[in-house]
Amino acid sequence: MKLPFEVIAMTVLLTAFLSTTNGAQARLMKPLERSAGGPVLGSGPVFDAEIAAPIKAQMLDDLAFIQSIQSNGSVTPFHQAIFGAVNGPSYYQWFTSRVLQVGKDDCGSANAVACVIPSVSDTKIWITDNYIKFSHPQIARLSVVYHEARHTESNHGNWAHATCPTPFVDDLGHEMRSIWTGASLSGEPACDVTPYGSYGSATIFLKNISKFCSNCSDKVKTDAGIYGDDQLNRITDGPSKAAMKNDFQTHLM
């Protein structure tokens, strides 16, 4: 079964699980991270031969950018629990300890950007031609591959998504639509109920870069904030969303 990052609705097509936790308290518990004995790669993922040179070059450029991130040492508690510090080495180690290989696939949809296929590998992500065809900021594109990297964690049921409510509106009562294409998200399996899932962790990633990156351009920080705010609206469990909002107002040194 392919678990794609759908650009139309950013949907993960997973039917085996609707959530990885039960109850609001459980949703806020810090999960165990992948064990120290799991795969660790310092030199970067291996790219399959069929990946076109421009796609590979773009992803390598994106990964080089994430390795360059610096901060003044500030970090929110959720970010510290998931990624560690807001800096390039932490982000790169997190990614390469999960993603050892990058393949090419259509990911089950003409609108997909990337996916995981847990039945094939839990240390590999697949990307499509849309990785370079769709026009989105670099930091948003990186949030896609970090989102998919979270889905490799088979020890957490690959962080299955929850179905978005119907109707699905934001805090201001506006219909929730994909920031990628404008498609409606109502009733789609494109939400999370925990800060620790793929949407939750990608939101935390983006918001911390927006707040604490010391060598990012204003555009990168603005883009991270815009996409982070959008992804926060996909957290549909009230206590989890409130905890994330509180997290973004807190920082550790």
C-alpha cells in the first residue's frame, strides 16, 4: 500500500489505522523515538538510478539547505522532543536516520509529490516528477519530505492520519482547503490528532524555523510561518492543537 503525500488534499491513503493513540491524554504523550540501534546514515540517502538528474539535484540542494540552518539555541519543547535542536546537523541526522534510500514512483496519483510504501521498506521514500514541477517555496518542499520521513516509523504504525471533519473550517470559520491546490479537505484522510504525527511534526518543524532560524532570509522565515500556520489547522484534536499553540509561545535555551 502506498502512502502518498497528495498535493490535491495532502492526503495519506491509509485505511489500516485512523489514529495511533486513544484519548486526548494519550495523544499528548511523548512517543518513544526510533531506537539508537536503528539505521543511522551520515552521508545521505542513496538515490535509485531511475530518478531524473534534475529531481535528484533539487533534492540534494534542498538537503544541503537544511544542513545550513543555524539558530541562537532557542527551541520549543515539542521540537526538542522530536527533532532536537533547531540546526542543520540535528535536522540532517533526523532525516538520514530514517530515510536511507529515495526512489521514483507515481505514488498512486497524478498529483502526488512523495510517498512511503511500508510494505516494501520502512527506510525509503519515493518522489514523483511533481517534486520539481509544482511551484512552492523550498522550505515547504522540505516539509513534504520530512512529513514522509515521519511516515517511515513503522514502530508507530507509520503515524496514520485521521479523517478531517465534515464540514472542516478553520478558527475563523473559513472552509479548510489545501494550501497546495485549493481543494477542499472536508472528509479527507488529511488531518492529525496528535502533535507527533506527520502533519504535527511538520508544523513544529516549520514554526521553529520561522521563529528561531538565525541565518534564514526573511522570505524563508515568512514562508515557514505561512505553511506552518496552515498545517496547524490540520490538527483536529482540541487539546493537541492547544498544546501546540502553547508550545510555540515557549522556548528552551
